[in-house]
Amino acid sequence: MDSEPLRIPLDQLRTAFELALQRIEASAGSAVALEHDYFWSVPGDELYDVLNEPKTITIGQLSESWQHLEDLLADPNRAVGHHLVWLADVLRAIGQDTAR
């Protein structure tokens, strides 16, 4: 299963994100309401180990992930890589709620 790492050009990722967000705004308006707050979460060290079933499943909370992002908006100098994980939590929920 080892292969070359997948390279994602960030400018293309940004463009894809903008296009998807514009689509959501066109149908949902300027805000979305998420139906659920809690979700199952697999820790990062087990998430991509697809040859082994995860031993640990935790519970995440969308409102907590969103709070981390609001904190980032209030103080952009606090940005850390994990903000992308919290953003992914929220984006996944928006994508799944609006795909219905």
C-alpha cells in the first residue's frame, strides 16, 4: 500500500473550497444549521492505518471544533496545523447535511 505521497497544490485546494462554498451559499444562504453536534472520531494515529481496525474511537463535538475556529478568527496569530482538523470536522458535517 505504500506509494508516492499525494501532493495537493494549495491554490487548487483553495479554489475547490471556494467553489464548494459558493454552491452551499447559493442553496443555504449565509449560514448553515447543523443537525448534530456529536460525532464519532478516530484518533489521527489510527485514522490512516487501514490495514488495522481502529482500537480507539472517541467522540468529537462540532460546537467545540467551531469554537476553536472562532478563537482563531479572533486571534489569527494563534493558528496551528490542528485548526485544519477542526475545520475538517465542521466541513464534513456541512457537506453531509447539505448533501441530503
